[in-house]
Amino acid sequence: MQVPLLDLKPQMEKLHDEIMEAVTKVIDSTQFILGDEVTALEQSIAAYCAVPNAVGVSSGTDALLISLMAMGVGPGDTVLTSPYTFFATMGSIVRVGARPVFADIDPVTFNINPTAVAEALALDRKNGSRIKALMPVHLFGQCADMQILLQLAEEYRVPVIEDGAQAIGSDCPFTEHGKTTWRRAGSMGISGCFSFFPSKNLGGIGDGGMVTTYDNDFADLLRIYRNHGASPKYHHAYIGGNFRLDTIQACVLDIKLKHLEQWHRDRRQNAQLYTRLFEDARLLDETVTLPAAAYKNVPGAMERNYHIYNQFIIRVPRRDELRSFLQSRDIGCEVYYPVCLHQQECLRPYNDDTASFPEAEQAALDTIALPIYPELRPEQIEYVVQTIKDFYQS
Ligand SMILES: *Cc1c(COP(=O)(O)O)cnc(C)c1O
């Protein structure tokens, strides 16, 4: 049996005719850049993310980059983020001339640890307050601990840029006086950054991204920055860039967005089946650690996207051997991420190499992603778990 890590074909086949019709319409309209479909998608995403504004951009990376640019973060500034995330989170910081500062992750959720964030902010205040933004990542589809992070951001007066590239539609609980309210990824920080890279839960037929914001002025600024900082045309108050979203991507994404909630549910159901099968296989006590759904037991979680499982990440001993074994049995898997950001070669000129983030470094050694996409069939999941059982019991 073959089990790819991700197979986009079933999704595409189901929507093929509808997508072709919409794409043909765009082609016939010749409005290829920032056409009406981009505005329509911006409105749909704003509604979906529970924010008044969404600005379509060219990729998730550019969503982060344009957010930092529009905030005026640059040389001499630092940005506090996680050392355990996709490269773009850090790359965007360095590209505006700022430097990344890291706080270690929580080993259970893989998200940035609020205690470490508090320490980093306190230290930074002593050293002259150079941190100009806090950039938590909602890694693998589950929100970072935003209730505490927002409190810290307020205390230290640092704006928050959410890297929600893996977490569109994910919900985060806020509990006060025993009452829980839920807030959606992208609605908590001043900027919410999303990616429509094809492997995300909402993926285009190419690159694309979106910035969400509750701040109307910031939204206006983003629209100017995505078009070379021009306002009006040919008058440049800022140096922006070409960060525009293609109309074809927008029309496809708007069609797919209607199915996103069901796809999230299907992913959660797959996660539940994995959990049951790993339990039955008696692999959980010593061998396999399943991904934690940190908010699953919070009141109201069942009606919420407490996790959207963009990735299903387990921790295992002998990770690299298991990876080869799975590959030899036609099971797709991947390591997200084998090298922490603070250890990337490109960062050497910027960072002191004594910094260490033990939880992130451990995660880079023992995590592996298993297939979780919505159309995965139960027998495929059974085969994955059985193959892992065979590996550890042989
Ligand atoms: C995918 C991703 C990005 C970048 O998005 P692109 O659309 O590929 O540029 C940024 N951050 C995280 C955490 C991601 O997973």
C-alpha cells in the first residue's frame, strides 16, 4: 500500500470543474493581478478569521515581511520568535535588517513557551528594549498560548505578529473568571500572517498569502506596501515591494475556503483514529509520543478548531531509522524541522553561537510527521501504525 505524506489530487478532482470555470473566467477577464476575486477572497478570509481587514499578498513569507516593513522594524531592532519553525519566520526578520531573538519552545505543544518569552522580554528591557515585535508561530495547526503572550505583549508594549501559516481557522481559548471565550488565529495580534502554499490546509494552485488585521490604518498601510509603497500611483512615500496576490489564486482559494471546515474536521478525525490505533498497538507508553491537543478539554472545544492538524507530529526514539523504514514501505513522512533556526548557517554572522534552546534542539532530533491529509483512508492509517509497530517490535 502507498501512503503519500500529502496527496492533493482527490481534493483537486472533486473541485476540478468548478475551479476550471472560475479560472477560465479570470483568464477571459484579463484582470490577472488584484482583480475583483482578490477583493472577494479578502472579504471571505476576513470573515473567516473574525477580523475587519484582510490583505492578499504573494506568499506567507511576504505576509511576514510586509508586516515587519509596515511596522517600520529594521536595523538596530530585534524580533522575538521561536527557534523551531519554518525558516521564513526568521528569514523575514533578517531581511528587513533586524535580528531574531529566540525563546525556547514548550516540549508538549512545540509552540513558543510563554515563560521563556517573559524572560527574554525582561532581559531585553534591562538591555535597552530593542525587541520591536513578538512573532509567535501557531505551529502544526495549534495556536500558541496567546492569552499569556498577549498579556506580556501589552505589558512590554510590543506589537504581536502571528505566524499563522499553518493554522488558518485555528481557535485559541481565553479564560477569565472561569469563563472561556475563543479567538481565531490572525485576530489576536495586530498582524496575522497566512500562507496558501499548496501543502497548507487552505492551499492555492501556486504561491499566495494573506495578512489579517483588526487595525484599519495598518490595513491601509499594508495595501500601500504591497504595491511598492505607492499612494497615489507613482508617488512613493515608502519603499514597499511587489507583494500582490494573483487573481487566479484568489478565485481558487475562495472556492476551496467553502470546504475548509470539513477538511479541518477530517484531519481531526484522522488524528483520532491514529490515537486509537496507537493505543491499541500499545506503542504509547514508551515508544511513541502523540501530538498534544492542548485545548481539547477546554469548555466549548468540540465546537471549535482547537487544532487543525496541518501536520501530525509524533516523537519517537531512533527517528532517522524509522524514517528510512517508513520510506522503504511506501509511507511518506518528513522531519519538521531537522535544524533549529538559531543553528542555521546563515545566521552565524548575526548571532552569538553560545545560545542554546534545548527543547527546540531535542524536538529537531526526535519528531517526525505522518500523513494526515483529509482524504486519507482509514486502511492507510492502519497501515502506517502497523508499519511503525513492526519497526519497533522487530
Ligand atoms: C509555510 C510557512 C511560511 C511561509 O509561507 P509561504 O507561503 O511558503 O511563503 C511561514 N511560516 C510558517 C510557519 C510556515 O509553515
